[in-house]
Amino acid sequence: MSGLAGLSLLALAACTEADLASLTAAPGPARTTAGTAEEIDAGILLGGGRVALMPPAGFCIDPDSVTSSGREGFAMLARCHNLSPQTALTHLAGQAPAVMTVITKPWTEGDTPITATTIAAAYPAGAVIETRNGPAIPMVKARGEAALSGLDETHWRGAFVINDQLVVLGLFAPEDSRALGSAGARLLGQLASRTQSASRSIAAPLAASARD
């Protein structure tokens, strides 16, 4: 995948979230295909086992949102008390203080480095409100299509590369929610840090498998 393709993923992520969210409108089993997302403790493995998605404290992965095919994957997270096996996340979006999304695709060495500037460049002129280069990951606060009904168009978007996988994170919340400010940036950073730490622990087995 070229660097341009990687940036296109950032630009199209909101659309992808809207499309995938529509699949979660009715309760049912987790939607997975070849390369099924494997459950690990409180998280799951995406990206063909290369990304260990680990929610921040108080958040859980909505099992009805998970899609996985080979090294491509998608999942949504919300406050644990807002989720149950009988309730789809989309029905709760207006009540949740924040909803986070995760999209992953393969990444090729030599692709455009992920920085707040390159993420911002993937948005239309005037859409980016704020940029941050850390401490956990580069991210931007921008306007765009809401991931789900009841959530504001303003959102946080961050990205990083781990185990040759591009991981794009999004955080959405209702209008006037504190999560649309610095609190949301911290949540997204916590999701990134926990996922990076857990994913590094599977890097050695992946390298050994590649040598076999």
C-alpha cells in the first residue's frame, strides 16, 4: 500500500465508520469473515493477529461492531455500562459520553510517516480545528461526518503504525460533550497506548513466524 493509500484511509475513515456502523443496527453475532477477530482478555486481535486492541479503563469493545477479514479490521468501543449482549451500540450512541472507532489495514515500510500534519492534510480545507503530536500518538480535532446518529460532527482522529499495520482511531461524542475537548484526546491516547503496548508483546512471535 502506498503512502497515498494510507492517507486516503484517513480521509475516508469517517465514511467507512458510517458504512460499518449501519451493519450494527440490529443485534446479532459479531460480523467477522476470514481471519476472525480473536478475543484476548478484555481486548481482541485484529489485522491478522498483528494488532492487540485493548480498551482504556471503563470502555469495552462492542462485539456486534467487529469486522475482520485477513489483515483488515474494524471495531467500535463505548462505556461498558452502555453495552450488553442484547443491545447494539448504535442504539446507545446518543447516550454514550464517547464512542471510539478503530480501523486497521496493512502498512508498507516506506509509506508516508504518520504525523498530525499528514493526518490534517487528509481533511478538506478548513475542517481541522486543532492538531497534536503526542504524547501518545499524533491526532487532530476536525469536523466531518458523524460516525453514528446523535453524535456531533466534531471528532478526534489519530493514527499509528504497529507490526506493519496502520491503525486509525476515531473518537466521537454528542454535542457539548467534554470528550470533544482535551478529555477526548486523553481517551484516544489511552486507547493508543494500551493497544501499542499489547501489540508489541506479539511482535516477537510474528517475527519468528515470518522466519519459518
